[in-house]
Amino acid sequence: MTIHELYQQRAKDFSLQASQLRSKYDRYSWVRLGVFLLGVGLVALLFTLHWAIGTVAAAIFLGGFYRLMQWHLALQTSANHAERLAAINDLEIRALAHEFKGFPDGARFLRQDHPYALDLDLFGPHSMFQACCRATTAIGQERLAQYLLEPAEMKAIANRQRAISELKPLLNWRQEFQARGLETTDDPAHLDVLRAWLNDPDLVRGNRFLTIASQLAPWYFFACFAIWLAYVPWPIFVVMLTPIFLILKKTNEQVAKIHLRTAYAEASLAAYGRLMKVVENQHFEAGFLQELQSKLISQDKSASSAVGQLSYIIRQLNMRFNFFAIFLNIGSLWDLRYVLSLEKWRAAHRQHLPSWFEALQEMEALCSLAALWYNNPIWLLPTLATSSALDASGLGHPLIHPSKRRTNDFFIYHRGFIKLVTGSNMAGKSTFLRTVGLNIVLAQAGSAVCAGSLHVPPMQVYTSMRTQDDLSESTSSFYAELKRLKVIIEAVKNAGQQQLPVFFLLDEILKGTNSVDRHTGSAALIRQLIRLEGGGIIATHDLELGRMEAESNGRVENLCMEVEIRDGQLFFDYKIKPGVSKSFNATLLMRQMGMRYEGMEV
């Protein structure tokens, strides 16, 4: 069975399961209604016989009916879960066709000043992030973005590779984990506020008077209530409650601040707890996965239980949103009781919550890379070592469908060597640069890569391919490109000073000036980069730059991507070849688009 057929079968099975559960839920809705009406009638009848018998019957009925409601709602929850699993497999079917709409695109993580994110299509529609992201929480997506934006150390890469090798075949577990996460609607801003709350001072826990008052308040209220029932005038009853009113007035503002810190994280925490439980219950072999799991279950209380408890406490404090909360506060100092519970929870778990979040987000990022590899089984894990060269065979662009993808072999020493790629319009030079850059990024994220083999030394990728003007700074596209090139030159200068070697990908440098300036400036830039021991690929239409190979003492090598014209039609093979390009296609393209001028020839 192919992967496509497997996803189709799973989508069909889960859809059928969801439909059956929905039907069962609907049938038992009538049963529940009937049980309720019958139970109420029976309890009323028993009350007519004797109040004690009626009271016992009412208690038994309410307990039993509550259990029936729980079971009935569980059917609905299971149906929702099956529908989410069916939807996940439908999305994977589309992902196999390179239709990634439906997955997060990570656009919020794109930074224009990042060394390579914009040029390599890391974020946005049909991006690398969207192709691999199976993280459902905001923190998991943030971690995956960090994987793609920051080259990892070799030890971390090795850990991630072993982890995704184990997670890759665990399709049932990964999709269960993902489906549980789809119940989440979290907001990073709410979690940031919650993290800040971890360092706030106590209000109740450190105050002996408020602690005792919150514990004795219900007993005090019932005592006052009992006295009122003994025919004490109600104004006296109100006066007797004055201490409670004074405490509420004194603490209201501080309680409101605490509530603001925690209120909106309640639903996120409940979902996080369910996700953590899925991780806690799975057996792992890879050391990194075991390490992440141990963060969740090494304490006396599991992370899922503790986070669920925190969610419950916040939910009770959220009663402040209800108008009737005033009666709960008068009767029991409800807010202070649950603020005390919050502070006790914080004292017990303050140090653990950040590591629990970290384990969860790391697991989601790893599952994303595992899913990417599962959907592309011919990809492989690259080799990373402290060598001096990047060596690849069968290197392809990860975001191009396999039926249209063309692969190339490529080798370059990454210090002081430049590959100069020439070629006509649409020959594939820019795509080739992105192919190399994107696979390096994947390799340094710990992912499998789109290649037959890939050996990558530690390096920091820099690109200059899509520089644009900036109206807010009155900056032209040419000046923006110069600023970008200056950043790259500075990075190359600083390489070796506790920084990774720079590997640059430059496309049509200095294209915003005249041909003479462009050639002179480009040649000077290439010489400077070689002197600074920079390495990388430069794509250009300037065929004259090809002469630099002869004067570079082996530091510049010419490569080209050619196009053939057959019977007036263009044919591209998108293959890298040695030498300088000899093909031209601009005039043919202009003629095909209806643009002609006297003397135009092909």
C-alpha cells in the first residue's frame, strides 16, 4: 500500500467512525431525555410517600444522571476526535500533491533582516514551514521556526536525527498527538503573561491573616446565615458580614491583577495537559525523546496532571467573569481561596512549568520533521562533520513536486571558493541557489533532506536574492541591495571569531545599475569575498565575469544552466554543467509574447 493509499484508507475509516459515533450520540440524546423525565417523575412520586425516601432517591438519580451525561458527552468528544483524525489524513493527501494550504504558514515568524529566511521561502504560502509544520500549538510552531532560522550545533542535530528516525514510522501516535493538539486555541501573548506571573509576589500565601480568613470564611458565613434564620433582622445579618466586605474591598484590585495574568491561559493549559499526557504514555527508545519525556514525568506529579490542575484553578478563578461571583465571594471569599490555590501551585511548580512547555514544543517540532520525512521516504539524513567541503548528489528543491523536480550534483569548498553560475532567463539559476540553501537549512535543523547524499560542514547561510525598496526609509532597491551585501561582507569578515563560516548565495548582484558599473562592482566584490575566505554561489547574466576563473588560481569555477531552442520552442533541462553559458532566449520570449521590433532575430 502506498502512502497515498494509506492516508486515503485512514481518512475513510476515521470518517466512518465519526459518523457512527454521531449517530449513537443522537440516538442516546432521546434516551437521556427520557431518563431525565422518568427520573424526575419517580423522585416526585417518592417525595409524596416520605421526604426521606424522596431525598435518597433524588441523590441517587442525580448521581446516576450525571454519570449518564458524562458518558453521553464522551461520545461527542470521541466523534470530534475521529473527525479531526479524518481531516488530518485529508490534509496529508493534499500535502503529497504539494498542496499545503490548511497547514500553518508561519508568516508571523518572517523577519526581513534575517540572513536567509525571505529568499529561501521559509515562511508564507507554499513555504518550507507550511510544508513540514504539524505543530498545533503556538509554542510548537515557534520552536519549529527556530529550527529553520537558527543552525543547530552538531550534537543537537544528531539528537534530532535519531529522534525523527524513531518518530517517522509512528504514524498512529503522531496523528493522535496532532489531533489532540487541534483542540488548542492558544495565544503566545497569554502565555507570556502567564510566565511573568510565575515571578510575581504572593498575595494570600504570604499573608497569615488572608490565609486564615479564606479558610474560615465559609464557616463564618454559614454561622451568620444560621443566626439570620433564627429571626435576627436582616440589617444585623448584613452588618455581621462587614468583615467579608472589607476584605473583598481591600484585595479586589490585587486579585484583579492576578486574574488578568492568568485568566486567558486556562483553555490553552487544559489542551497542553492533554498533549503532555499523550507524550507521557508513549514508550521511546531515542535518548533525546526519553530526555523530553523525563521532563514531563520525573516529578512526584506528572506534568499533564499538574498543568490540568492549574487549568482547573484558573477556571474557578474565572468565575469572576460571572455576575453571580459576588455571592460566591460573600459566602466563601471565593477569589482569595483560588488565588491561594494558584500561589500554592506556583510554589510547587514554578521551576518546572517552563521546562514542561519546552518539552512539549520540542516534541511538536520533531513530529513535524518526522512527518515531512514520512511523506518523502526517498529523502535521507545528511552527514554533518567538521570538513571543508559541501558535497551533494541528487540535490533537489524540497518544495517542487517530485514529478517536476530536477536534481543536480554539487561540490564546493566553503572557504575562499566561489561557483559562478551563468545562464539565460528561466534556465533555473535562482531555483538552484534556493535548492542548495534550503537543503542546508534543513540539514542544520536536524531534518532529512531532498538529496541522494549530502555532506554538510557547519556554516551560516546568507542570501541576497530579493532585495526590495523601502518607502518608509526612502530606500531604493539598489541601495537596499548594497546594504544587504555590506551585511554579508561583514559576516564573512567576522567568520572564525566564534562564528560559523559564511556560505553565501547571491543572485544577480548590483542589478540596479548600468552594465559597466555592474560588471566592475561585481568583479570587485568577488575578489573581496575570496580574499576574506568567503565561499558560496553567485548567479549572474554577466557572461564577462566568467573570465575571472582564469585569474583566480582555482578559487572561481564557472558553471552554467543552458536552454535549447528546438523548432522555435524553448527546452530546459535545469542541469548544472561546467563552463560559461552560451544560450540566449530573451528575444524568443519577447516574440512569443507578441513584442517585436525591426531587426529582431532568433
